[in-house]
Amino acid sequence: MSSQGPEISGPERRALFEAESTSLYDEALASGGLAATDERIVAGGAQHRAFGLLVELGLVRRDAESDTWVAEDPSTVQSRVVSPLTQEGSRLLEESSHWARTFAGLSTSWRRAPSTAGHGPFTYLRDEAIGPFLTSLVSEAEDEMLTAQPQAGRDAPSLAEAAVRDIAMLERGTRMRTLYQHSARRSSITHKYVTAVTERGAEVRTLDEFFNRMIVVDRRVAVIPAADDLRTAIAVREPSVVAYLVDIFERTWERGRPFANRESSMMRDIAAEQRAMTIRMLIEGHSDPVSAKRLGVSPRTYAGYVADLKQEYDAETRFQLGYTMGTRGVSGNETPTES
């Protein structure tokens, strides 16, 4: 019925159908029909387009005897409208799946190429591109994944996502070693993550020192944060640089303490290491936010560490604390037995 109004399609067509056409249909059904002379549905009427859509879809038909538009059974119309859309949707989903598989193969080749198809051994990843890249990279891990994860920034959603990704990798037989700071031991969500991955063979240790985030897969690709932009990561494929980063990880790993070990002697040692690092931060003159970040704790928790030291050395101010520690030769580098 071309005289019923300008042609519309897509979402606009469905929106008009839901907003106006359905109410006209209900009215036609309840009253036994809509008069053909109804000012709302004639050319130029307020609901001319909505009514035209009912006619086009076959939901109303004109009764010549009464000169009214009467409603038709919608079940006879639905298959004509919905089935083609369903078939087209299935076709598009299948087609998109083929395209996705093809691109996945190209992406794998691109990541494994020594020079990354002309882009060199370093690739910058920004914002939303980081997560999918890591997921794809981990899904291809065959032998080993090394990760260094400072406690700051590991919230519940990111840990839950990492758990799904890492567990799938571990169940394929890939080895995994992860480093946290000692402060991670206070996080319940981190404990849940560690429990989940260690049950599947992962090894997790903690360290008092501050370190940057790093992921190394199969000792061929390393992902590190960009120094000047927290929203940017760098994927490194240069073999000598990756080997250097792995060497740093291995040296740090040797100094770490097993996460699963909760013996009282180890917990005392960990507390002593955090105390010593707090002393070093004070002596070196770092601000509280910087010191808290390096210990992997909140500024409030760090302030509590400083307060404990003031009480220990009977000092009222930080200046008095520094002076007292200086006169006693305390540097923060002593072994637990020396302090």
C-alpha cells in the first residue's frame, strides 16, 4: 500500500511498529475495525505511517461492505516477518564466525613473526586493546607463563577475568609462576585467585620489593606497561630484551616466599621485611603516596606502619624518628636478627 506513507526500514520501522502500530491494531481488534475515513489514518493523518505499516504487514484488511479496516490473526503474519530475519541472523552469525577464525589465524601469525610484519619487535597497546591481546596471547601459551603482579590495581573483576583465562591455560598443561608483593597476602580476593590457580599447578610467591607489572609467555613475548602512560602497554618480541626481562624475573623469584606458606616463622619474616622497607622509604625521603605504592599498600596502611615505628622508637614526630634511627645505626638493610 504505497499510498500509506514514505517507506521506512530497519530499527526505525520496528520502533514505529512497537510505539504506534500495535496500539492501532489493539484498537481495531477491540472495536471491530477502524473506519476507513478515520482522520488519524488517512493521508496526512497523525498515525498515517503507523497504520500503513499494519497494512503492509497484513495485520489489517479492508472490509468493503463496512468500509472498515479489521484486524487479522498475527500468528499468520509472524512467520513471514520473523523467519526471514532469523535466517538472515543465523547466516550473518555463521559468516562472522568464519571471518573471526580467519582473522584469529592471521593474528597468531602476526604475533609470532619475529619482526611483526614490519612493525618491529615492539607493539604499543592502548586502552581496550590490552585485554583482548592478553587473552589471545595467554590462549596460545604452550610451555610457560611468568607474571609479576603488584597488588595495586588488581580488583575483583580483573582477578575473576584473569582466573578464567589462567585456569584454562593451566588445564592445557602450561606452567605458570606469579609474583606478588607481600601486601597481596592481606587481600581476600587475591587469596581466592591464588587458591584457584595453585590447585591446578601454578606457583605463587610474594616479595617485599616493588616491581612493575609484567607478563612473559613462552619466553618469546613480554607485555610490560609503558613508562609514561598507565593506559598503554608494550608487547616486546625482541629476543634479547625478553631474555633480559626473564632474567630479572628469575632473580626476583629466587628471593620470593611461597604464598601458600603461612607458618608463623615465615609470617614474622614477612612482617620484618615490610618493616625494613618502610624504614628505607623514610630514610630515602619518599612521600607517603610513593612509599605506599612501593609497598603495595594504601596510604592509610602505610601511615599505620610509620605510626608503629614511632611507637617502637618512642618518637613523636618523623624528624625524631629519623634522628633516633640514625643514632642507632638503623638503615632498613639489617637482617631480622640484627634488628
